Amino acid sequence: MSVRPGRRTTVGRLRTAIGALVVALTAGAAVALPAAEAEAAGALGGKVVYLTFDDGPSPAYTPKVLATLAQYGVRATFFEIGQNVAARPALTAQVAKQGHSVQNHSWSHPDLRKLSAAALNAQVADTDRVIRAQTGRTPSCLRPPYGAVNGTVRSKAAALGKQVVLWSVDPADWSRPGTAAIRSRVLNNVRPGSVILLHDGGGDRSQTVAALPGIISTLKARGYGFATLCG
């Protein structure tokens, strides 16, 4: 995306703001950018979306997702499972090295609403530890598994210094509805500011991998840019 020289300061603010962006949604809700982010995004035409990938890293699919993102020059946000990071630490390091955001998706994918405070703390802290070991950064955001969140989970997350991030576009790629269905569900529902939920782990993600080039190329053709969440 080309930017006129006079807008470089604004672009810099956008990139900085995106790194600190908080998206606290319920599934299916529209994404509301804070005023500063919205103003900065407007300087670039306002057409920014956020690709996110859950449940990795996966030795079978994460490298393929990374290759596609690199091919199109796109950065994304990966919400990773701590036990998968521990099993495949080099993959998490690769995700971060390629400029993507690596965030917390719990240690073992439980429903956080059903955990004690101590168990929830361990799910988050243990995942932070293994991600930090590979990226040098502590995740600032938490995506609760299943999008299962309530006031208690939000307050406990806040006490741990985490912002809760869900999504606004869900093609249900985890159910393997077919490559064409994943692609069309994203493209038919995306709007400026959309947080798109996809998966690079947790099962057979070959359909997601196959759908990704069409999603990215079509969104680019529509004038969309891509950014990461949570810094």
C-alpha cells in the first residue's frame, strides 16, 4: 500500500496503535476501533482487517500458513496453545521471526469459565512462559478457547494483564465445510476492521490452507490491508 510522504507520521501512529489494540467482542459482534485507531485507519482508507489463527502451532499446517502469508506479504495474529508451543517451540519462534503476533490461547484449550482461579492462572501463565521463551515477548492478549467468556473470565484476565480478544468473522473452518465454503463465508461477511477467525492447528486444516490464498488475494483486490493485533 503506497502512502504519501505527508502521511508517514499518521501511518506510524496506526502501526503503533494497532500493536496496542484491544478488541473485546462477543462472537459475531462488529469490531469497534478506539477513536485514535479509527482516525489513523481512516488515513489509509479505513480498510484494514485482521487475520487470526487459533490452536497451533501445528507441524503439518502452520508452515503452510506461514508460507502463504509470506507469499502475499501479509502479517497475522496467532493465538497459540501452550502445550503445542512446548512440543514444537521452533515453530513458534518461526511465527515470531516472520513478523507475526503470537498471543495466548491457554495451555490445553479448556473452557476457562469452569476453572478455579488457580487453574485459570496456570493456563495463562504457563502459556506465557513458553511463548516468551521463543519470542522474547509476553503475550498481551488472551483468546479464551471456544470464545467462552463471562465477567469472571474477563476480570481474571485483566488481573493477569491480558485483554480478551474474540472475533467478528467466523467461517467455522474447524468443521471442515469445504475450501469454497470457508472462502465465501469470510469474503461475504468481512468489513473494515473485521477480526477473521481461522485455524492452523487442532485438526485437519488442509481446507483452511487451501482457502487462504483466495481470501487474501480477493481482499487485496478489494483494497484491504492487513494488520496484527496486540503488538
